[in-house]
Amino acid sequence: MTEQHARSHPPQTARVLNIADVIDRNGVSRFQAVIVVLCFLIVAIDGFDTAAIGFIAPAIRAQWQLAPSQLAPVFGAGLAGLMAGALLFGPFADRLGRKRLLLICVLGFGVASAASAWANSLGALIALRFLTGMGLGAAMPNAITLTSEYCPAARRSFLVTTMFCGFTVGSALGGLVAAALIEHYGWRAVLLTGGVAPLLLLPVLGGWLPESVRYLAATGCPAQQIAAILRRIAPQEDFTHASFVTSDASAAGSPIAGLFLPSLLRGTILLWLTFFMSLLVIYLLSSWLPTLLRSTGVTLQTAALVTAMFQVGGTVGAIVLGWLMDRVNPHLVLAASYTLAGLFIAAIGNLTATPWLAALAVFGAGFCVSGSQVGANALSAAFYPTDCRATGVSWANGVGRSGSVVGSIAGGAMLTAGMTMPALFMTVGVPAVIAGVSMLMFGLFRGSQSHAGPATPLIERTASR
């Protein structure tokens, strides 16, 4: 009787489901949209902080009676912090989890920014700006990683680039808030606002932001917890008696070592070259374009309006290029866009006598180079496997931040050298073209990988139930 009962009720066989397949075959749920919005807000705070320090610098200089050269370390400290945060804390997200590190970073840069409002000396302000930058430098790549890991492949580039537009939105708010607060409450109120905003966001992130489901599967999380998250993405699917795997894990034990595996090394170097050249151009133009335009004799107002077109173009470019990357070969899209950026930048130097034409060229440059940089972030998140993805995105951004430092210095050096406007802008366009060539080579490398298959064995980790 027992044997007959066993034959009629065979034991349940666990189905093995790949996390990526489940996400890719479903649309974008409300749950995933919330993740995109929350990461958008994190990146917006970064944009706010980046823009606000530029607006409050004249007020700090006036109150503390500083020479212009004394303000340079305030800007440099923030950039150095961004680079250090990306390089130092990226690997921790692949060990501790994306959500946990994001919460730590948001708390850290919130407290540091708020404390900056009470800085009573230039040295204290520089130190706190560095700490603020470290938190922001670690948070942004992890926001990109977490968003990418919850997006279906068919819409990943568009969703990640749209999320990253929070940076330009935050930058715009930074200018507006600074203009409203400085006159009535002083520059300290702007820094306090930049600190309070992330601290208010923190409990929302703690309650609503999930851990990466791919990270949970890769680290052996119980299947019931993974199934509960996936039901919020695909409520119509049955995950009963299912176990979950992630098949995009590398064979390296350390997240940092994973970046240099034979299957990833060439791609890592090409991404780093792209990020370095791209951010060099972006920060050089962002820092020096108003001064360069002003030196041609246009009014300060005209220089500001023309420069604003760079950020407008970057926002539009990020959305359009992200949409194209989901429909056409993304590497070719970015390679072509970076190359066009070089042409638009070179054109600026020949159009400064006609402000509206210069504005069009600046818009085109922003569309192509800033938009492509956002797309490159999405591409880097798609390139690296789960167990070193956060490290890969963070280190690419960290190397890129070193390019931003070079760009900020190079603008002043070229002005001092007395270069003509056409020669100067043609020189600035060269790194954008190099980024385009690098992205084209990256695409060829990935194409050869897909034809040859993975160069190293991939590990599948099944979550225990």
C-alpha cells in the first residue's frame, strides 16, 4: 500500500530557474520602477552636491577673504573623494551587498555634508568635502549596479540612463536652491540642505529598496527569500519548489581579481580608457567653458546660457542614446556618439563669434559626450558578472574620476599657454574621439567573446531553500 502511494505521489523535483531569465522574460513591474526612482534620487543628490559647491564658492571666498587659489583645494577635495570612494568601497558591495553599502554611503555623505555647514576653517571644510565625496563616489556606481541588476535586458540601457539623469536634475536643483538660500541664509544653508536630504531619504531606502536578487542568489540566500522578491516582479509565475541560480559568476575569489581574469582583462582596460577620456572632456568643458567663452568678448549672461546647453544636451542625449542602445548595437551607438562629440567640440572654437551657433555646438557636444558617458555606465554594468559587477562599475568610475582631475587642470594650462580658440577646442575634441575608438574596440572584443564562448568557466550557485 505504501509503495503504491509512493508511485501515485512522487516526490516533488525542484525546478532550477535562472534569475536573469526570470527578469528578462517579464516586463517592468511597479516594484522595479520604484527601484529606478530610488536610485534616481540617490544620483540626484550627487548632482546637487556637485553643482552647489560651485555656486557657494564665491560666498565662501567673500566671507573668509580667500584668494582664488585657496579655493582650489575645496573643489579638488571633492573630486579626490569621489575617486577614492569609487576605488575603495566598490569591492565591499560585492561582499556586503549593494543595498547595505548604499545605506552606509548615504548615511556617510549625509552626515559629512551636514557637518560641512559648521566648518569653521578652510582645512575643516576641505576634509569634510573629501569625506562627502567618498560617500558619493561609492554610492553612484552601486546605484547603477543595483538598477542594472533589476532591469530586463531588452530595456536595461534605457532604464539605467534614465535613472542616471537624476544627476543633471540634481545639478539644476543645486543651482536653484543655492540661488534661493545664499542671499537669505548664507552658504552654510546650502550644505545643510545637501546633508539633510539624504538623511531624510535613508529610512525610505531602508524600507523600500531591496537587495539585488542576483547578488542574493550568488551568495546562497534561502530560496524562499528570492522567490518572494521575484513574485513582485512576476506575480503570475509559480516559484513553488524552485531553486535559483545565477550563471554569470566569475571563477575568481576576489572581486578585484575578477576584473583581471583573461575573459575580462581586455574589456576592463578598454572601459577604463573610455571612462578616463570621457570624464576628462566632460569636466574640462564643465569647468572652463564659461571662462573660455567669456574670453572671446561675449557677456557673462551669454556665456552662462551657452554653457547651460551642455547639461541640457547631456540629459537629452542620455535618454535618446539609452533608447538606441536597446535597439541597435550599443557599442556602435556609443562609438559613433563619442566621435561626433569630437567634431562638435572642435566646431565650438570656430563658432564663438555667433553665440546661437556656439550654443548648438555645445548642445551637440553635451548630447554626445555626456549622453555617451551615461550609456557607458550602463554598458559596464552589463559587462561584468554578478560577483564583481559593483567593483567593475566602481573602478571604471574611479579611473574616470582621475580623468576629471586631469581635465580640470588641463583647461587652465591651455589658457595659460595662449592657444587660439580653434586650436584649443580641437585639442579638447581629441580625447572624445579616442573614447569612441576605445568603445569600438570594446564592442569588437565582446563580439569575439560571444562567438568563442566564455574564456573561463562560469560558476552556478544554487540557493538553498
